Amino acid sequence: MRQHVNPLSRYFNEIERIPSLTKMFDDSKLNLHLDIGCAAGEFLFDLALVNTSWNYLGIEIRERLVKTAKSKVLERDIKNLYFTFGNANNILDDIQSKFIIKNVKSISFNFPDPWFKKKHHKRRVIQPEFINILSNLLQKGSLIFIKTDVKDLFNYMDCTILSNFNFKKIDKNDFNYSQSFNPNKVQTNREKYVIENHLDIFESIYIKI
Ligand SMILES: C[S@@+](CC[C@H](N)C(=O)[O-])C[C@H]1O[C@@H](n2cnc3c(N)ncnc32)[C@H](O)[C@@H]1O
């Protein structure tokens, strides 16, 4: 079990600014998906290599993982994938990075760190202020995907997102994945582990209205 990184540490106050879309991607006009807490990025590599009509951006707080992922992107010469390092809450709250939220079609929070103790809930990546920023900047019709194996965390995230009246839950059974950032339902590393170990998965999709 790895030690979780405390996102509220002062170390993350300094942020790595997200470059312009044209600097990050070969074709900046493609649909953009943002994966928050992407770890080493395997999920995004799997997606980007197959779905060349989407751009993918991963944000991760563990610097070493981002450095390795960035070098793999260069080595493999992948033009629709970019990684950035830091606390997603601070990065996306930055005035210069806000353009990114305006341009994303969808955002995923896959198996975020649960921070079980009540006094640590403020370290969870989904926070009311963060959802408020997203709701102010996302275009209507943009989607948020959440997935976790921790029921309490799911309830917390679900309640936090729905407390913002600009988001509505979509019935995921009616959702057409073929048009989404993940048409082939690629699984994240944590998801593979959860499925192999027959644990429950709690997930929801929300639309900005
Ligand atoms: C349990 S792992 C899940 C990784 C991956 N999404 C998956 O499903 O396999 C959660 C990841 O989120 C990252 N993380 C936690 N808080 C973060 C934050 N505030 N900003 C960016 N990344 C964060 C952690 O470092 C970790 O890599």
C-alpha cells in the first residue's frame, strides 16, 4: 500500500502551468478529455493510441510518475497525449489554466484517493469549491465521470457534485460510450485490480446543464 500524497502540502502551491492547446497537441481542435489522478498514465496511453480523434490530458500529483509518462510520450512520439504534474485543484484554479476547463468535453476521476479519516476529507480531490470552478467554466453538455470501489467516497463525491445545481446525473445504462472519450471501455489499473478481486465498483456520470 503506497503512502498517499497530501495535496494540501505547501509544496503544491507552486504549480506547473498547462501550456496552450497548440503546444500540447498536434491537432488542438480534437475533443479533449481530462483525467485527474492519472498515476503513471497507462490508462491514457491505452486510450490515446487507439482513439486518435481525441486529445487526452492527465494530471497527477506524484512528480516521478509524470516525468516517466512525459518521456514515454516523447519516445513513442504520441501527439494526442499530455501529462502535467501537481495538485489538480490548484492547477485548474489558476487563471491561466482555466482555458483548459472551457475546452474539455469530459473529465474522469478514476478511483481517487479515499482519505478515510473524517479529518482528512478535505484532502479528497473532489471538493465543493472545485466543483464550483468546473461548473462555472465547463461548456453545457460536458461530462464528469466518477468511479471508485469505496462506497463512502462515492456517496461523498455524488453528493458534492449534485449539490451544485449545474450538474445532473445521467443514467449510465442509457449512456452511449461509443461517442465518448472511452469507446472501448478501457479499464484503469485500479479498476483491473478491483475486478480481479471481485470488489464492487460505484460509478456515475454527470452532465453540465
Ligand atoms: C488510487 S490512485 C488511482 C490511479 C488511476 N486513476 C487508476 O484508476 O488506476 C489515485 C491517484 O490520484 C493521484 N492524486 C491524488 N490526489 C491528487 C490531486 N489532488 N491532484 C492530482 N492527482 C492526485 C494519486 O497520486 C494517485 O496516483
